[in-house]
Amino acid sequence: MLFMIDPAVESMLTDHQEKFLIPGSVVANVMDTNNLYHAFLVLTKVRYAKIIVLDKDGKYRGLLSLPMITEQMLETETIDVEKLKHIKVEQVMQTDAPTIVDPYDVELDLHLLTDQPFLPVVADNGDFTGIVTRRELFKAINHLAHDIDEEYDITSKVSDKE
């Protein structure tokens, strides 16, 4: 069975859809050819749990997280940060994370953001265009929850006598 968002709800959710897409030009990223030491410094500086990985042409390649990096420097009884200088991002990045083409497909965004903090937006040709975050979609849901009665009369379909 296919479930569709009610058109009125979708309309209110997309009232401020221009805020859904955070442009790629302002999203922190690392290059697939960077070493993990560099990526570790970037992730630590921007305080993100995951970061976008791009190639030299701006094409989306995957995601990299702090746990992926720290796993590489852990040894039996020590931590070897120097190892990170010899491992490339492309060797450990996640390549199977979901991506989207249309940042305003609310149905798909809601479904995928259940398990992801953000969704990379990737054009058909592979260009990275930005991200849609769970935070921005929750702002739209908050707006809907608080303002739906300003645009619609809500009536219960359940009888009070049941």
C-alpha cells in the first residue's frame, strides 16, 4: 500500500521549502584524495559527526564520519594518529548512504531522514548541490503543528460517542 502525504499538509510543509536545501557552497567537505589526518582536523574543527566527500570535480563520492577515522588509528593498546597521514579518505568513506536529487520531495525526505541526520543532494550528473537536514524539515513540521489551524478548520472524523 502506498501512503501519500495529505496535500494540505504537504503544502504547509513546503511553505518555506527554499530553506530545505543548504547549498553545497556552504557545506563543509573533504576531498576523496585527502588523508584521514586532514579529514580528522576538519571534522573536529566544524564539529560535525559526518562530512561530505567530493572528488576534484565537485562530484559527490560519499560520507566520512569521526568513528570511521578513529577506527583507523586504534591499535591494540595505543592510538596511532600518524597512521592517519598515510590513509586516504576514499579508502574508508561510506559510499552507500542514501542521496536525493529533488530536495523538495517531502515524502522521500521524511522517509529517509528518519534514519539520517542529513541527505546529500546530488544532481543526475553526480554534482553535489547541497544537503537537506533533519533540522530544517523539523522546523517545517513545527510550523505545521503550530499554525495549521490558521489556514484550515480541523474537525475530527472520529465520533465523540465512540
